[in-house]
Amino acid sequence: MNIIQSNIANLPTKHGKFRIKAYKQDNQEHLAIMSENFEELESPYVRIHSECLTGDTLGSLKCDCQNQLNLALDFISKQGGLVIYHRQEGRNIGLLNKVNAYCLQDQGRNTIEANIELGFGEDDRDYSVVKYIFNDLDIKKIKLITNNPKKIDYVENLGIEIVKRIPAITKTNIYNEHYLKTKKDQMGHML
């Protein structure tokens, strides 16, 4: 695995003060966003947040991504820990295909059906860079902020001890109810 990494820099935000490090794997660049006290923590809070440009940046109401990211950044700035910003847009189908999936969702498909109709799997993310980041930052045990059972399984299969799971529950709205129901009923998310 060929990964290039940056130095660590300071990142003051509206959520608090962080330190940031970038990792480049092939054509994708990922971030480790650490609280200022991160290196002092034996079992930091960790959120593996999958990129969602439409939610995280544009504030789309079709998902709960921006709310989950804000919740994690606020929480970690106070409690200490790490957000891994995993840049695999649309469960790794890319932005163009994600917009095509949105179009299919507008026609009645759910998030899984849309991805499959476009020729992708339910979830095509590759977490190998997450393993690299855990190793690079010498992380052995964490408190994982997630609703996704596949992320729990993945982290446990890496040999990382999950001391505690913290739900990332946010408010629903009329635009994301169907999306969240699909994630709960068909993907096993703990909502």
C-alpha cells in the first residue's frame, strides 16, 4: 500500500481547536482531525466519517451526514479524540455517480437500489487507509462513534479494542426519513 502523508498542522474551527494530518492513497486524500490532547489519550473517541460533499458542505437534507460530522467534531473537541475524514464519496461510488443515484432516488429507489442499478454494490468503501491511520497514530483501543455495524466489525477485525460504542443519532426530517429507514432496515444501522 503506497500512502503519502503530510506533517501535522493546527486547525482552529468553529467546533474547537484541532490538529490535522492528511494521508494520500492513490487518488484519494483522507484526513485525521485530532483534538489538541489526542496524544495523551489511552482510548480516544473516534469517528470514521465517510465523505458526503452534498451533506457535509452543501447541507443536503437527504442524509444525516453533516449533522453526524458536526456532532462528532463538537463532541471530540470537548472529550478528546479523532475524526477520520474518509474521502470515499457516496460509499465510494464518486460524486458523479452519487448524483445519478440521487436522481434514481427521486424516482422512488432507495439508496441501496440506486447504487445497485448503477452497477455498484450496497457499500463499496475500502477501509485500508483507516488501518494505516490507526497504525500511524499508534491507536490500540477506542471509543467508537458510529451507528454502522460494518464499521464496528471492521475495526474489531483490525485488532483494535472498542471500549465503548457511542451512537451518532441526529434529528430526522421529511427528506431523510426514507434514507435512514433503509439504513436501519436493510443495512443494520443502529438508529
